[in-house]
Amino acid sequence: MSEIESLMKANLHEVFGERDPRRRAAAVERTYAEGVVFADPEEVVVGREAIHAKAQRLLDEAPGFVFSEAGPIHVNHDLGVLAWNFGPEGQPPAVRGMDICLMENGLIAKVYTILT
């Protein structure tokens, strides 16, 4: 598995899918550049603390929901794309989307989330 694939999986599972704030904080530090930019249809946030808070809000609003990968990770040089599902475990997803991440210096510098 490439470094980009590992970071993409960490973004989905260890940050946005992690309900324990301490484990999520550690994953945020090792996954994102300091000035990371995260953009989804609702807002744009900047920085590691903002990503941590965004993930916490999302999980708080969806108790019992889990993320799952919806296909392979696609990589093109410093760009990664990962489709995902989000919903109650063992049930059809309530939301589908994809993360498009741009890497810089071995960390995620930009995340664009698209709902499909």
C-alpha cells in the first residue's frame, strides 16, 4: 500500500470514523499538514484543530453511523481519491461520497469531500 493510500485510509477511518477524541487527535497530527484545508458542501475549515472539530461534529450528529470504503483508492502522483459510504452499521448507507486529497511533503494538505 502506498503512502497516499495509507493517508487516505487514515483520513476516513482514524479521523472521520474515530469516536475517541484522543485517538482522533493523534491521527490528525500524523495525517495532515499543519495548515490543511478541508472543503465540503457545507463549509471550508483550515487547520488540524478545525479538522478534529469537524469530525467530532459529524460523529455527534450521526450516532451509530460508520464509514466504509466504497471501492479502491485511486492515486495519481500526489492526488488520492477514495469513495465511501456512511450510515448505520450493517444497513444501506445514508450518505455516499468521495474524498479527494492532495498531498504535500508526505501529509494531506487539502481534502475536498463531494457527496454523491
